[in-house]
Amino acid sequence: MSKRIIILAVVAIVAALTGASFAGAGVEPSQPVSTSGPTEYPVAPAKATSQVLRAQIAADGSFVKGSVGVTSNDLGTGTYEVIFPRNVVNCIYVATLAEPGSFSTGGPGEVGVTGRAGNVNGVFVNTYTSAGAGSDQPFNILVACKPPKA
């Protein structure tokens, strides 16, 4: 999947969770979308009531950078646990393979993410080779959440 599609998908997820629109962002439905040359994408304004958490995790499972309070652990070949500073059960998880601190996409390989049984603040992330074998690989994870109910 191209970075362009992933970026658009993440923007759409955040917009859906926050109720944000692209109105006034310079994008009108009647305007054609160019498929050649550099393109700037409108950024949906985030409301103060939404929360987007993020983390960049190295292949050894160590936390590189991201949201305050995030921790991570390597649980075995290609299996990681990422713990966030809030309940993420009703959130949306998106993960991509990526080398920390570079412009490389990482891989080749695959990544999957799901909620962590037994810990409402955590997710499991599995990374694989393109053939489907577990493989230690660095990744980025984005978790988009609605605000917790008061």
C-alpha cells in the first residue's frame, strides 16, 4: 500500500472520530484530484475532545519516540506489546513497518495489530516476513480514540 493511501486513510479515520470536516480547507468535491506531481493534503482540524496516540518502536521492542506515557515490550520473535496511558479498547489501530529515524519504509514484510487481552491500555503488534514468518521489525503505530466518557 502506498504512503499516499495510508496518509489519506489515517486522516479519514481521525476526521471520522473527531467529527472534523474538510470544509474551508481548500478542497471542494467538484475539484478534480490530480494524480501527477506533488500534492498537498488538507489536514482535518482535531477537536480538543479527540485523542491520537502514537509510537515508534524499534525491532528490539524498545520505544523510540511518540506520545508521553507509552511503553513497549518485545514478547518474542515478531510479537510486541505496546501500552498506552489510557484505555484503547474502543479505538482504531493502524500500524506500518518503518525504520526509526529514517525515511525508509522498513520491511519488506507485514504488520498486524489488535487489542491486548487482559490490559485495556494495550495492543499486540505482530510483524512478519512477506512469506508470513514471524520477524523482528521496527514499526510505527497510531491509535485514534474518542474521548473517554466522564
